[in-house]
Amino acid sequence: MKERLCFVGHTHELKLIGFDGKVSQHIPLKKGIVKHFHKDRKYIVNVGSVGQPRDGNNNAKYVIWNTSEDSLEVRFVPYDIEAVVSKIIAAGLPKVHADRLW
């Protein structure tokens, strides 16, 4: 990877993967400010996904990269899951898609 940072998503898991050229480090991302970044390492920031959490917390999650401070802010946002479940069922989509939101 040529760039220092790579953001990926749609994986349902928040995670920071650091690589120093020899060893990779996997750090689960939690709500709040993250400042684990070193200038001599490369990182993959796995931003997870908004729905269908795999961490037991069903809030929508997203990150904000602060280029000035070289930091990441992880935010959790509650949303109306019941309304989304109702829309999934009403649209005739498989029930498993609705069940995964809880």
C-alpha cells in the first residue's frame, strides 16, 4: 500500500490495523478519539458499517478523520431500528436482514 492510511468499510467491524513493515497490530475501535497513529507506520481504518453490527452494539457508527491532529473520532449514533425493521419487512426483503439489526 503506497498511502499511509486506507479507509475500508462494509465489514460490520470497527478496527484499526497498523503495520510497521514487519508486524501488524489489530486494535478494536471504540467510541471516542483515537490517537494511535505513528508517522512511520501504515494503517487500514476499518470503519465497519452503519447497520448489522457484529460487536453487540446496534448503534450506527462512523468515523471522522482529523488531518490537523492526526486523529480519528469514532462516533456511535442511535437510530430507530424498529422503523427500519418494519420497512425491510414491508418491502418483502428476507426477514434475516431485519433480524441482523438487533
